[in-house]
Amino acid sequence: MTNHPSAPGEDGRPDAALSAIMSERRRLTNLAYRLLGSLTEAEDVVQETYARWCALSPGQREAVDSPGAWLTTVAGRICLDLLGSARVRRERYVGEWIPEPLPDRTEWIGGRPGPDMGDPADRVTLDESVTMAFLVVLEAMTPAERVAFVLHDVFRCPFGDIAEIVGRSPAACRQLASSARRRLRTSPPGERPADRPSGVVRAFRRAWEAQDIDALVGLLAPDVTATGDGGGLVTAALRPVEGAEQVAGFFTERPPAEVTLVERTVNGRPGLIAQRDGVTVSVMAFEMSDDRIHRIWAVLNPEKLRAWTTG
């Protein structure tokens, strides 16, 4: 990992070392979001990581050769603990659990205030490793697999450093990452992207607004799956809906008469949001190939829509 200057001395004066420590915030938020699938929890992890750094004595900070590596190790361990408890929490979760969606930086509306936080797209890089399809596959991994894979394959951390986080040997961490890659190779997100994803999403919106079931079926892959996440707080299908005709029927049975559908970027990909009286009540992400929609994820849980709502 990249070395950084030592922390500020006992006089507490601002210096380049403090700037170097704070510059790690974005990297830590990127890491925690990919590991946890929640921007809210990622922010909490970063805050806790910095709190632990601040709790060190000046002498302890001076003894840290690489503050950036130290922060990454602490954040990784916190995430690993949270992933273990998350499995238990999600067993009690009402309905399906979908990662928290992120808007594009130009479409950010509001969010929780905080020092140096900015908008979520400034904190989280919207690349291939943050698409909804990728995050959903990560959810199928064990906590140790997820940590080893994300740290090594996405953040290029050496297995020796990862071993300190997961409490296993570097060789074992290498095997964890290899197992995670196999999961990715056998998952639907490995399919070729759609040639014109924005056009497909636009056509889906228009067909849904027109309640044109034939047009919807024509846009959906035969094995399409639609998954909703209401978290028990709002009404959503408790189980995924599968098959083109079934999914098209599901959407035509629920006309968007009371909401306005708007095309937006969701986790770096074309998506849709549904707004009621100007407030976002649902965010939809899509996975496509060959100009057909293969997966639809609709997040309705208001606790996961804070990045999309005002105030």
C-alpha cells in the first residue's frame, strides 16, 4: 500500500501529514461501500476508523509506518465484523435485500451533511466494481471472500496486508479471492453489455407508462428477474418475479399513475427513479445484454433512498 507521512506531532499544528490522513477518506468510503453495499454504513465505518486513529497517542501514531495502510486495515476489519452481523440481520429482513443505490454526481440531490463529505459520487467512484449487478454478486460471497476479493482485485492490496485483516495466511487469502472470482465467472453479470442501454431503459419507461404489455415483453429477456426491496417499510414483492410475461404483467398491474418516472444514472448505469410530489420513492437499476433486460432491481426502502431525496 502507499506510504504516507507521519501524523502531526504533539503540538497539533495542521501539516501535510494531517492532509495525507484525511485524503484517505474517499478511498476508505469506496472500500466500505463495495464491502457493505450501503453508503450509510460505509460513512459510519469511515467515521469509526478515523475515531480510532484519533484515539491513538502521538507516540503510537509516530510508530505507524504507513497511516494509509493502517486506516485500510482498520476499516477492513470493521467491515468484516459488520458483514458477519449483516448476514444475521438480513435473515430477519422483510423481503429481498438489495444494495443501496447511488446517483451520478450530476444528479445528486441531497444527503446527510458532514465535514469533507460532499456528494456520494465524489466519495464513491462509479466504475465497473460498483454496478448493481456486481454488488449483488458480492452479496453471495462469504464475508472473508468478499473482503479478500475487493481488497486485492479492486484496490490492489497485497495478500500479506489482507491476511492481517481477515486473520488468515496470505495463501488462504489468495484462495478466497480465487473462489470469489469463480463466483463472478458463473454469474449473469458476466454477459455482454447492451449496445444501447439508455435507449432500452427509455423504451421500458414509455412502455410502462403506456401500459403496453407486449412492448414490455419485447424488451425483457425470457429469463428476466425483477426484485424489489421495501424492507418491510413500504409495499414490495416479497420474492423475485421471474419470466418476461410475469414481469411485464407485474408492472402493468401497477401503473405509474401516481408517480413520475425519470431516467437517471444508477450506480454508473442507466436507470429509472419514481417520484411522488418531487420526492424519490423508488430507484430502479437494470442489467442488460443484447438490448434485452435480464435483471431489474427496484429499491423502495426509504432508508436506502437518502442520497436521492431532499433534506
